[in-house]
Amino acid sequence: MKAKHQIVVSISVTALALLGGAGAHAETYDGVHAVTSATSRADVKTEAVAATRAGDSYSDVASGGVATVDSVLDRVAVREQAVAAAHNPLQSLDRRAFYRDEVPAAYKKPGISFTRQTASR
């Protein structure tokens, strides 16, 4: 029993010594370094403007150019559809917000009104 205890203690001491030795190689802080630049402000500004105009070269659509869509719908028809969708009180209903992903029948009625009516006196 005593020998096992001595082995455990010696292993623990060795592990702590190794960890202590690894901590001795810590990084040092040298303070704030002075800025040394050979580029003038005007040159930096010119490069910044050029980079801004070039766009995001890392974007997925950077090299795609402008996408054109050929539509067969008339401008007036699209506007009518947008107005109808904007006036539809059920437009923003999401079936996932309801029990078992099913919109209740009360919400499916076409003449439903979500406004509160005041009692007439």
C-alpha cells in the first residue's frame, strides 16, 4: 500500500513539474509599437477608393454580374398581386406556429377580420 502511494505521489510531482516547465515559455508584452509606414495618406486614400469600387471579391456573386429576369407579367398585374397580398390578413400565418403544424379552421375562413369591434350604444 505504501509503495503504491509513493508511486502515485511521484507521478503527480512529475506531472506538475512538466506543467510548470511548459508555463515558463509564456509570451511577453512589449507595449505599443510606433507605426512605421512608407505610404502617404493620399496613396492610401486612392487605394481605398479603388478597393471600394472593385466590390467584394470574396462574395459568391461578385463575378456573376447583373442578373436579368425576363418576366411575362405586366407591371400592372404585378402591382395588383402585391396589393392583394398586402391586404390579405392571413398572409403572414405560418402553419408551423400552430399545434401539429395545422392552421385552425377559424383562421381559414375567407371573411375573417382580426380587428376588434366596439359595442354600439
